Amino acid sequence: MKIVVDMMGADLGVLPIIEGVSKALANKAFEPVLVGDAKQAKAFISKDLASKVEVIDCPDFIRMDEQATDALKRKESSIFVGMDILKNGADALVSAGHSGATMGLATLKLGRIRGVSRPALCTLMPSVGKRASLCLDVGANTDCKAEYLLDFAILGYEYAKSVLGYDSPTVGLLANGEEDSKGDSLTKEAFKLINQYPLFAPPKEGTPIFKGNVEGNDIFVNSVDVVVCDGFVGNIVLKTTEGVASAIGNIFKTTIKEHFSAKIGAFLLKEAFGMLKQKTDYAEYGGAPLLGVNKAVIISHGKSNARAIECAIYQAIKTKESGVAEKMARAFSHKTPTEPTASN
Amino acid sequence: MKIVVDMMGADLGVLPIIEGVSKALANKAFEPVLVGDAKQAKAFISKDLASKVEVIDCPDFIRMDEQATDALKRKESSIFVGMDILKNGADALVSAGHSGATMGLATLKLGRIRGVSRPALCTLMPSVGKRASLCLDVGANTDCKAEYLLDFAILGYEYAKSVLGYDSPTVGLLANGEEDSKGDSLTKEAFKLINQYPLFAPPKEGTPIFKGNVEGNDIFVNSVDVVVCDGFVGNIVLKTTEGVASAIGNIFKTTIKEHFSAKIGAFLLKEAFGMLKQKTDYAEYGGAPLLGVNKAVIISHGKSNARAIECAIYQAIKTKESGVAEKMARAFSHKTPTEPTASN
């Protein structure tokens, strides 16, 4: 399996990317194609690793402060070159660079799965439930139509089932109350579309897949496995979650430091935060898959460490092996596309 | 000062409401008018308290599962009667009952401040910053126009300045990124309106009041004092915040219980959670004011304890004393109403 890894544009530079690839190679068999500045990379690639990776030299990359639309024209950039390699035969791509650029190029070059109106960025949320809920869209689409939300529901459901291996995943629509009457005009319309779609239609017996509206707090107790929202709201939910977790962490740290000796304090912090870190560490979740395009694209956090890149590669391998793209195409076959979609 | 307190519809019954009134009376001089089931209340009203309060018997109330629109017709209900008393001479109202009913009746009976398109529900968010940010709208208006968001910015700014006593409060627009180019179509339009409004226009020297777009995590570090969003997004932010805080609390409790003896564990929990509770306890914040109507209306949490009701009463007194309604009316004078607004 050939996996393209973009070495450029991440906050911590190329080192953690190369380390992540090296760690993943120790556990899984795959052929990494590293795209980016070969000169920079050379310093970090051991002789042993060099024999296992292909490096494509393309030092240009899209900076975080550049417009995503610029990426569509920058043919020499690492993500442009990488996406071409993916299109022409590789199996998956991992990038911790400019996420807008990666999403734009993926949609343009790989095309959407037939029936999908818009690809969506999908992320796993920390949970005290037995499974983590996945949330989509968390940023790919700012202004959404109801039809997009239906598509996100289908994409999320298939991903939860095929890639995460969730047994009988459930789906909810994020709203301002759990009653069916709640929602804004967008989610009210989406509610109807989802409820009528053959995959989600309430069954004659057994429990339905679509659980209707869910609220913000439902995300963290796994009330449903897939939480559907537009990309504007999803981004705000994601940032709010990070903000609350970080604020609480700070309050705890201050309190513990004030009340306990340095030694006991350090021990408490390690114990109390260990579990929290395990539950909320984005590194363990890998990255956010872009769902709805014709190949596996994993978008990693800009601050990704080696472990995050390693996990993103495992996720890419699992996505490819699961055959989820084919399953998604089948799930969308009940849908008459209302607008032209790219096929491939 | 005459303050109407709705005794009905709260999750914990009439007792904490009456206790809250009693506690507030010990610290502040005001005339409470208690509306609700006099028979139920009688059991909890001491002889001493009875001499200081007026009780208006109206046992009917709007249940949490009833529609807010029903409240507009239920003339015998405690909130209907209470809102009439407020309209006809009282100074403020506090209710922990059906919030939709309270909002609907307040708008209908008290009328909007001239120039206000929609009243907004406003809440203080926990913060690690030196001040807490206030967030509005958190649920009064589900589908918003850009003009409403401008109004929320004005209302929030005046409340922060006059009632909270914030020196030079700043305002931000909640979006999916902090760059000016970010936002959905609604917030992009609102951005322009706010930036052009005389109150917020960038000054020739000094720092501007309107800081542009802010992200979800900015709320908890007080990047700005007033965070503006539509009521659908605001409700989701509020519930997400509660959900994350509760999930982290659970993870900590489990970890501490697993690693320490019951006695040490209890001590740790008390210490570590004490500070957190102080920072996040909604009881200390009182309630959510409904901004934009012609009198002070404080909507308390359905689960309010006596302390929450006591604080809500202080907030009502402060709101009235600050003369904020008059200041808001002045702040809206730069605005040409685009639709008829109630005056009073």
C-alpha cells in the first residue's frame, strides 16, 4: 500500500513527520512517499529508513496564512504534487499542512463519490461513553444546505461502521434542543431529509439509526455515534471544546500548585491528567478524515507530534483496507444527485 | 424597589425560591412580590418573612414540556400575572420557570427598547481571564438576521459597561476563524454592520471596541468581553461547555477514586473542585438577563438553588439601579429601525 505523506507546512517542521513515518513502518507494512523539501528531510532520514521511503523533492508549500484557493494554482507545492501522486495510483494521503489547501485539492483532483454534494471533515470527540462520538462537518463547509447535512449523516454513518468498526452506529443532528420541533431553519429541513432517506427511515421493528436532534452536551457522553452539523457550527464546537478543556486544566494546575508541595503536586498532576490526556489527546485519534472524496485523505493537526502522524498513517491504512469508499458509494445510490457530482 | 419573583415551574419546587428571596432580603432592601401557588408557599414562609413579602396566589404555571406560545394565552399562569405586575409598576422580574414563556411574555408585554429588533438572552461564561466574557444570544432567537447580531453587540456592550461595571469592554463576533475573511454568510454581513455602527467604528486613535471575529476557545480566556452569536449557535456553545466540563469532572473523579484512599480522595476532590466550582458555578452568576426589553427580566436556571435565586435578585437590583435600559435606548439612537419596534 502506497501512502503519500506531506512533510511540509506543519507547525513543528519536518522532523515529527519523518519520525511518525518511521514509527508506523515498525508496525505496519506500507510504502511511504514523502513529498516536500528533500534537503531538509535528508538530515533526519537514517540509512535504514532511506531504503524504505521514496522522497519527492518539492520544497514549495502553502503557508498557514495563505488563501486555500492559492493552492489550486501552485503546481510545485508539496500538497499539489502529493495529491497528483495519490490520484495517479497511491492509496492514501496524510498532511499536517494547510487544511484548506488539502481539502480544496482533494475535492478538485480526486473528485467526490457519486451522489455526495460536499465532502466533510470529520473528527472524533473525547467521550466518557464506551465509544467516542464522531462529529462532522467540523470545518470544510461554512454555508450549508440541508442536502449537505443529509450527506454528512450518510458519510459519518458509513465511516463509523466500516472504519471505526462500530456495531449498529447511531446518528443525531446537532440542534438547540432534543425535541423534534427544535432546530434552526437549516436543521429542521435536514431533519426531514435524513428521516426520509431509506438508510435512516425508522424501521418497523428494532431501534432506528437516526435518533433525531441532539444537544451540545450529548457529544461527550456518546448519546449517538455520529453528530451531524454544518462546518461553521462544527468548527465552533471543536474550538469551544478545546477552550473549556484547556481552561479547566489551567484551573486544576493552579489549584494543585497552590495547595500541595511541588513533589505531591507533580504526582497528582501526572495521575489526574494521565487519564484525561488519554481520553482527549488528539494524537491518539490520528487525524480528521476528509469524507466523501474518492480516496483516503487524512488531515492531521498542524501541531502534530510523531505519535499523531503515526496514528494518522494507521488510520489511512484502515480507511483504505475497509473499502469504505465503495460502501459509501453504495449508501449514496438511494440518492438522486440534485447537482452534478464528479465521478472517477 | 419592587421585584416580582415567579415561584413556579422550577425543577426543585418553591422552597429554594423562597429561601433565595429570604437570603437576599437579609442583604438588600427591596419589596418582593411572590407569584404562584400561595398554599404551597405558605408552608415555607416564616412569620418574619411573611411581613416582608407580598404573595399573589396564581397556582397555574407553564410546564417545561409545554409550548412557549401557550403562555401568551394562559392569563391565570404565574408568569402571565407576574409580567403584568412588572409592566404595571414593578421594577424587575426573576423566574426559574419555562424560559421560552418568560421571554415571549416579556417581549409582548414590556415591549422592546426602541431600535432593538430582537431581545437576546445573555449569559456569563466561566473564564481563566481576569473578567468573565458574556455571550449572547444563547437561545432566544434561533434564526437570525445580520441586523439582530448588531443589536446583540450593542446590548451586550451596554450591559457589560453599565451592569457588570467593566471598564472599556470589548466585543467580538463568534466565527470559524479569527481572520476578517472568516465566517458564514450571516456573520460576514453582521461583521460589516457592526464595524460600520458609530459606537463600534474603529477610532482614529486608541483601541477599537469591536475586535472582529473570535473563535470558540476565546470565550474562556476573555479575549473579548462580549461574544456575539445567533441563538442557535449560542445554545450549542452553552451546552457544549456544560458537556465538556461535566465529562472532565467525571474523568477526574474516577481517576482520583481509583488511585487514592476514600479519605484522601475526598480531600483531593474538595480541593481540586472547589476552585473549579467557584469559577463555573452558575449559581454565583445569578441568571441570564433578557436584554432589549423595557424592564429588567432575569431568567434563572431551571435547577436553581437558593443561592442562584439570591444572586439573580441582586442582579435584578443592579440592572435596575444601573439605568441600563435608558443607556441602551441612547446607544440605539444611531440606528434607524428597519421594522416597527414597540415603545413604552
